[in-house]
Amino acid sequence: MSTFSSWLDEGGLGQYLLQSEQAYFDAAVADAFGFRALQFGAPGHDFLRANRMPWRACIGDSGAVAVRCDAAQLPIDSRSLDLLLLPHTLDFTAHPHQVLREAERVLVPEGRLVLTGFNPFSAWGGRRLLQGRSTVPWSGNFLRLSRLKDWFELLGFELSDSVFMCYAPPLDRQDWLAHWQFMERVGHRCWPLVAGVYGLSAIKRQRGMRLIKPRWQARVPVANLAVLGDRRHAVDNPHDETL
């Protein structure tokens, strides 16, 4: 992830992606409440800056982070985080499903997971196929959105929001990217699913919860009411000759 983090600062394409994702994370975490928020990867880029939780930190597998660790084996207590950010973490790991399992483990019930990933069905995915996967970011996994949704459902995450960004062709020069800036407006309205990057926000739902209805809501059958009425009449008239 440190190589990817460096790539964000190096050229025009990296800066283009960074600006889009910074705006996305700022909006996604601004209304997330709790006590502990954690970002994994992309050191040097504070995607938690718009959040106001009292404890915020960045960890990763390399770079200037608070703790170095593997995303598939987080040194975090179970059910201890209210917010977890994974900026392209699933793109640059050999075990993306295990990373999501760890995310489910460390988040509290109703905790929030926010992540970004490269869309394989986009111009970015097309460039990856043409030039190969030897360099960042084209060496990433580029996971299908449908696959992530399946994993979310399997692990008990409920998708709360999805955002698409980076519609311009993945060109390295800043002036070329500026020429295609109109694609951001047109693409969002006309073909959002072919954006270069997707952002997902999901809530960890508590498993095994079942709503129990109050007992007083159950209605007494009409037949039982008739029987009860007959019995009351018998008690009120113990010498009734009709008995």
C-alpha cells in the first residue's frame, strides 16, 4: 500500500484520483459517530480528517503508520471500532475476503465500514488489460462490485451507500485529464456503473436478533370469550334454576 500511497502524489492521474477520493471520504465519515475510528493503508493521506471521533489512527503494512500489520490479521480487539476505512485495501491484498472478515470482527454492531476500489468494467480496467499488471495501480485486484456485495451479505454487512467517481479516461498528463473533466458530470448522470472507482459504505448488522411482540397484542378468540361469559353467569347466579 505504501507504493500506491506514493503513486497518489506522483503524477496527474494519482492527484486526480486523490482529489476525488478525499472528497468522497470527507462526506462519508462526517456523520459517523462513536469513539474509535481507524484507517488502514494510504499513509500520509488523512481520509478521517472530517470525522470527529475522539480516537482516530492510521495503520498499515508499511509506511509512516501508527502500527505495521497485515490487513488480514488486524491486531485489534473484536468489536472495538465504530468506523473502519479501507482505501483500496482490498485491491492490494492477496486475501480480500479475509480482510473483510477481519473488518466484521473488529467493528461493533452497527459499526460502519467505508472502502474504495477500482472498477474492472471501466476505462481504468481496460488500461489494466492492455498494459499489464506490473505497476501500481494496475497491479491491483480490481474486484467486481457484485462480488463485494455478495461478500457483504455473507458477512452480515448491509450496504448503506454506493458512490461512483473518476469517469475521465486514465491519462497520465494533467492537461489531458482537464480536457475530459466534463465526463464527471455526464458520467454521473448517464453511465455511473462505468466509473473508474467505486466507494461503498456498509453497516455491520447484529446477527441473531429477533423482534419479540408484546403478549398483550395477542387477541383472545371469540369462542373463549363466550365460554368465559357463561362461567361468570354461573358464579353470579349460584341458585339459578336453569343450571
